[in-house]
Amino acid sequence: MALEVKIHARNGVLPAHASQGAAGLDLRADSLQRATEYYAGEADTIGTGVHVAIPAGHVGLLFLRSSLAKRGFRLANGVGVIDSDYRGEIKVALYYSPQGMQPGTIAPGERIAQLVVLPCPALEVIGEPDVDALGSTPRGDGGFGSTGRGVPDLSPGADALPGQVGLFNTKEGA
């Protein structure tokens, strides 16, 4: 699959995979004029200078580079979504939340996000007036944290199930 890209970046660098097996295309901080310091709780939107044509039936998802996460940066919106009909500049909304109070720095041209393009089928939404018409599942309407209830303690040294020990669920002496 091909991805059409238009560059309005000063650095003129196309998005690229960092390695042969990389899932995402690296995007760089283009709108910064100089290295910029951020303090705890600060947010910023950084332009990449990149415009793309996501193929129809697909979506572009923006993820933070792990190197920035290690330094206390987060995507302000969790994951960025780029619809197939969007043609504007890709911008990355960052939030700085370090462990301590030290400022963090992002330099012009630094790789700040990854673009992953995935299939995203168009869905026909069918309204059901009665929730019971949706069918039942073992989970039902269990929400936040509901799938963790009743799970055996698998911590080291804890009996997971009768006759089994710890994480590896192996019988003693076996």
C-alpha cells in the first residue's frame, strides 16, 4: 500500500520507518524554531510539516515515540486519529508529566510521534430500541474492572488454584 505525502517541513524529511520491522512512520518536530523546554503540566501542539492522504477504508493513528515517554512526555489526547478525508498538517499534542520537577526539552527535527495506518471499515449503525436485543455475553454489562473480578492471585508464592503454585501453575515437585 502506498501513502501519499506532501511535505511543508523546513527540514524536508519524509516520514520514515526507523527499522525494517518498524510498524510506524516517524514524524518530526518541525514547527519549533529552537529547542523548547517544557515544565510539569505544560502542553503544546507541535506541527510536523507533513500532510498525508490516508487511503479510503483506513485510519492513521498517532502514537508517542517511546523515547519521549521515557522522558515524561505523553500525547495529550492518548492516541491521535487521522481520518482518511483529512488533508491538513499532522500536529502532535503533547503533555509533559515528568516523575520529578525537571524540565523536558524537545529539539527542532526531533522524532516525536509515529504514524500507523490501519484498516478501518465503514460501519452501518443499526439502532436497537431495547438493550436486550443486542444479545447476551458472559460479561454482560460489566464495565470498568469487571473482567478482573474473581481472578486467582497469580503473584509469586501464591497458590493460583488448588494443586498449582504461583505464576507458572506447576505442581510442586513436578
